[in-house]
Amino acid sequence: MSWNRFFATAFVAVSILTISTGSFAQNIGKAKAERLEARIKALGEFGKNDDGGVDRVAYSDADKAGRTHIIAELEALNLDVRIDAAANIIARRNGSNNTLKPILFGSHIDSVPGGGNYDGPTGVMAAIEAIQLLNEAGHTTQHPLELVIFSNEEGGLVGSLAMTGKLKPDALNVVNASGRSIGDGTNFIGGNTDNLASAQVAPGTHEAFIELHIEQGGFLDQESLDIGVVEGIVGIGWWDVTIEGYANHGGTTQMNNRRDAMVSAAELTLAINKIANDLPGRQVATVGRIQAFPGAPNVIPGRVVMSLEIRDLEQEKIDQVYAAVEQAAKAIAAKNTTPIGFEYLDVASEPAPTDPRMRKIIENATQKMGYTYKHMPSGAGHDAQDMVHLAPTGMIFVPSVGGVSHSPNEFTTPEAMAKGTDVLVHTILAIDDGALNN
Amino acid sequence: MSWNRFFATAFVAVSILTISTGSFAQNIGKAKAERLEARIKALGEFGKNDDGGVDRVAYSDADKAGRTHIIAELEALNLDVRIDAAANIIARRNGSNNTLKPILFGSHIDSVPGGGNYDGPTGVMAAIEAIQLLNEAGHTTQHPLELVIFSNEEGGLVGSLAMTGKLKPDALNVVNASGRSIGDGTNFIGGNTDNLASAQVAPGTHEAFIELHIEQGGFLDQESLDIGVVEGIVGIGWWDVTIEGYANHGGTTQMNNRRDAMVSAAELTLAINKIANDLPGRQVATVGRIQAFPGAPNVIPGRVVMSLEIRDLEQEKIDQVYAAVEQAAKAIAAKNTTPIGFEYLDVASEPAPTDPRMRKIIENATQKMGYTYKHMPSGAGHDAQDMVHLAPTGMIFVPSVGGVSHSPNEFTTPEAMAKGTDVLVHTILAIDDGALNN
């Protein structure tokens, strides 16, 4: 709109003054909790379900409508909005020196099926609020700013993977809960898979990348802390574990004459839990899926297949947990005469540490605001784990009430979102002031 | 055939002599192993599968063809064959005094999907061999003899349940692996569901019922015994067990902050196994089916549903095991904050003890033949468990090699079948001589 363009010009004029004084950033207002909350609620109308959450799965009609709604908000803030070939939304605010690398920040707005209103949108609304605060203060950064909304985060970090050039061509055929494939869905929401390579971003293109996100765990909430300075995104090891017993009649086979795969699976499940619990550190291990074969109540299971997932910020720790699990499995297999095999699945991901300088900058911004914080890993995957390969990357966590996520019950208070936004703004400003080079 | 009718008349003439001497039974020949084996193999052609077993599920084309084949064998032995309204095949051999109650014996020929050649057919072939031995010896019993082949044993003891009048009308709508419902299938193989009540047999109609069957367990084989004198068919208690945890992100939820339904399910599975193992007695308990919800590798299960089946010859023991399991579940639920609920399913059955007089008669027949034996429960269900309500019932077990059943690998040696047949013949003769009244 021409009205917005007018103000944009005005802001640029003011920002020149900012640079010259070097202290204008102190006049940036604090984030407005009620505005963040209002934007969360407005977006929550798209894909709203009866449980109080959203079904805004990537590529769904709700996702497309939600994106249109957000693009209008971005344009209202006088940003130049474009959609790249991978359907990432990128909204640019020029800097005073557009030869400098853009500072990139953002998150996603797609949800899991039956998801909540905060996983993703919190980071996007914080980014929008940050832009609005800069606009209101009339502050133009030296670096251009780019606000990014990655496409299909929940379905495999599609948008950010495309930026790194690592999205596999096969992935385009994968159909998600929207009923559309990644390829068709990308085009449906404004991308162009014929030109997917154009979405690729060369390492070093951006000055930095910052993602604000809800913690999804319960640490910050339990310890009443405002901010999590994310040390990195944990790596994930994923195995299918197969326990072989001997299927036999559950009525005629006496207890001391069984090779019951289910009993061995139970012993292994407890061993996995104990290993992950007992080792020092923050590793986690989960058995989330299990199936017994043939699966009849009156047949002793001859085979059980279950999943094993191990996560940690360090690959060595993942390896250490797995080695201990494998050793426990060997003992159980021998004791019960039920061979146990592990199949490593290639869907796993490596740990993605954030940039130590970025952590320090976020920590300083938090301290400057007088907010409480801790350093912590991200147990969940995020687009940031792809972005670490492209730019110095940092992540800011805000508390999830009760540690709940991927649920209609996920919640982050407006005040907590506002504090996170303040840290985001001051992180951007510090980077703009050259903090990465200090 | 008229040729057979001629011999039948001749046998009746001879049998009168038998009664008068009271010792003619000594001239009955021993069962012929090769003849039993040949009949097993001939039937095995119907529904034969690539694994070396059979798919002769009740109501399938293979079941119907197999029944036609067996009916021809029965008629060749000069029996009067009829099919009752429940599609049970009943083949009668008149006695010298047809006002006496018939002695009933038999088993079934239908298989489970992917079943073997011995579960069911062994008892039917033994019954046919018994008739043939009597024919060859020219021995006519005082009581009429009736050989029964029950319909759809594997799909819920349908034929014998119909005889007791306890087959529920709803059951007729249940479709089995043949693709036919019990109602349609019964009619397909020669029954008449419009007249199902006519299949009902009043208690006291028969002098006795005897079923020979493979053990399906490994006791006789392990202990190198010839015969199992069956004390009764175990009762079955069946529950669905639901463990409630809290579904949460497997990456962001630390180990000490989980309410993992899968971990509690594993603890309960091991507790069930230990309880059934540790109590004195022959009770068994099995967890054969399990499902975790939502069932994703990266989500801590918020709910696990698993089956619990407990079997014993005494209802009190089933109750005792269940009470111990329930107590263990309470402790696990409290420790892990994962409520555990038990839903009793009405598919269970009560213990069905055999008649003590029948056990003694079978034991005497076994001793007379010089065969080794033991008294034992049947862990599997059999038509005999319905027949206990209609007549003094006995069961004869022959060894299953390796205790394998419901598998293409189930096997009983021809010699073992022959020994079982000898015991069957001499049990019939003893009953015919009034042993039940001694």
C-alpha cells in the first residue's frame, strides 16, 4: 500500500540518525504482550478445531489461508514479502546499508494434526512484534532484516532443508495429512518445485539466523525461568528393534517352556529406560511404538518389533547410550533365548550446536533486560538445525506451561512471549551493532 | 454301496457271538500307523499350502471338499452318515442293541489359517481307524457308535456349541477367514441355520463322549510319554489392560519428567510373567497383544492397551493369578503415576473338567496296552469342553513333537497316533462293556 510505503521512507530517514548516535536502540519499546496474544489468536482461527487447538497441517487449505492472513500482516508492517520456490515466506525490511548481509529470523506457522497455537506461531509473532517495535521506534538497522516463515516445518523441516539444498527429490512424493504431497503442496501454497534450486541459500549469505520458539519441554516452566539460551538441537538416533521368540499356543505352552518375545521386549524397554535415566547428562531414550506378532491374546508372541529413539546434544552420548542398550539386549537375548536385532534408520539427524557467539549475544540481551535464563539443549527438531549450516545461528526458548506441546493444551503466557520478543529484538540489535565480530 | 451293506450284515451276526463270549474284544487288532498316516496325508491335500501346512479354514472351499472326501471314507466303512443342522458330520454304526445310548467320539477337520495337518484330523483319523479295526475284527458293540466331526472348531467350537444349544444367534453374523459368516458358512457346508435347534442334543442322550487330540503342548514329547489322560479343559480369563500415561514429546521431555505408559506396561508384563511362573501349579498367563498410543517413535506413549489371558483347570487359580496381577498393577500405577485399568471380556470360558470315571477308563485302557501316560490338563480349548455338559466326557492326548501347534510344523508320529487309537478303541469297548457303571 502506498500509505505504508510513505512511512517506510520516513523510517529510513530516522534510522540514519540512529546509526550516527549509536544509542538510539535504547528507545525501542518493550514488546506488547496483548498484541502478541491477539496475533496468536487471530492466526488460531485458521484450522481451529473443536479441541481448542488447530489442524493447520502444511499444505492444507487452513495453512494456505493462514499464510495469506500473515502475509497481509507483514505487508501492513511495510515489509517486502516474497515467496521462494520452496514456499518459504520471506519478508524484508531494508537496512541503512543494504550491501550488508541480512539478519534472518523467524519460525513456522504450520502445525501437527491436532496441534496447538504456540509451536511455531510464537516465533513468527515475536518476529512480527520485533519489526513493529522497530517501526514504532523509527529505528532502521544497518543490516537489512529478513523475517522468514519456513514452509512445512512439522513434516520434515521442508522449507529450511530446501534452503540448504538437502531436500531429497524423493521427498516431494511424500503425502502428509493434508492429502497433498510435498511437491504438490509446495506449489499449492505458492512455491515452484520446477525451480526448487532457486530457494537454495549459499552459506554466508546471511549475517545470522535467530529462531524464537516455545521450549516444548517443562524445564523453564518448572524452574520459573524466562528464557532458554539454546545450546543446540539434539541429534536423533532411531532404530527398529526386533525381538525374536517362538510363537506358540498360549494355553498349552507352560510358563517354563516359553520363548516369549514380549517378555524380552518388556525387559529391554525397562533396560532402555534405566540406562537413559542413570547416565549423567540430559540424554533421552523412548520406546514409542511396539507391535507383537502374531498379536493374538492367546498366542505367545514369536516376534516383537519396537522403536528406539535416543537424543542428545552430543553424538558421543547417543553412541554411548546405544552401546549400553545393545549390551543389555545381548544379555536379555541370551538369558531368554530370544535373539534381538537393531536396524538403524536413516531418518535420524546429527546434533546441531548453535553458534557460541550467538549464545553469548542472546545471554547478554537477556541479562540486559533483567530476565532470568538458563542454557539448555533443544530436544525437539527445528528449522534452526538446518540453518546452522548457512549462518551463525541462535535460538531463544520461551516457557511452555507444563511442558506440553503438539497438543491443543500447549500454552505460553503472553508475558512470556513478550519477554522472549524483547530478547529477540535486542539480539538483532546487538548483531546489527557487530556483536558477532567482537 | 451294496457290497458294504452285505458285510455290515455279516458283522452284526458275528457281534452277537462277541457279546455271548465277552472276550471277543481281545481279538481287535492294533491300530495301523501307516493307515493313519495315509489318511492324514490324503486329507492334507485339501487346503494344502506352500508352507507344508493347510489353510482349511471352516466354510472355505477346501473345508467343504475335505468334508466330502471324509464322508466318502466314512461311507466306505459302511457307516450311516448324516449332517446335522449345525453342519456337524455324524456317522453311525449300529450296535447289537440299538435301544442303548450311542457312544460318541470324534474331533474336527477344520484348521486355523496357516495351520498344520494334525490339530483335529488326528482325532478324526483315530476314530475312523477305530471303526475300521472293529470292522476288521467283525466286532459289533452293544451300543451304537457315533463318529462325530464337529463343524468350525477353530472359529469358536461352533458345532459342539450348537449341540448344547448355547450358540448365540449373533454368532451367525461373525465372518471368519473363509470370507463367509458362521450362518452362511454353516449352510454352505451342508447345515441348515433355519433349523438350528434340531442340532441340539439333550443331556443324557449319549452314553459317553471321547475326543482324541494332539496335545499341542510339549509335555508328552519332553517326557517321552505315549498318552495324556486329560483332566479337563482349562478355563480362560481374558482382559484388556489399559495403562494411562501422559503423551509428550520424546525429545523435549526429560527422563525424570515422564509418565510413560510403555514403561509401566513393560513392568506389568514382567510382573504377570513372574506371578504365573512363581505360583505352584500349571497356570499360564500371556500378554499376546499390545498397542501404544499415539504410537510414534518420537512420542512418549500416553496410553498402552494390552491383552491379558490367564488359563487354569481351576477357576480359583485363575482368580488367584488375576488378584496378584491386579495388586502388582496397583503398585506400578502408584509408583509411576500411570493409572491401570482392567476390562474383563466375555469371551472367556470356564474350566471344564472331564468325568473322573472316563479318566479311569482311559487310564485302564492305556495300562492294558502297556503304554506310558500321565494325567494332565488341556491348555487349549476343545469341543469336549461343550460336550461335558451333555455326556460323561473323556479326552485322550497324543504327543505333539516339540509342542508345536497351529503351525505347518505341527507333527505327531504315525506310531504315536496308532497308540492313541488303541487307547481309544479299548476305551470305547470298556464303556460298551459298562465300565461307566462299575
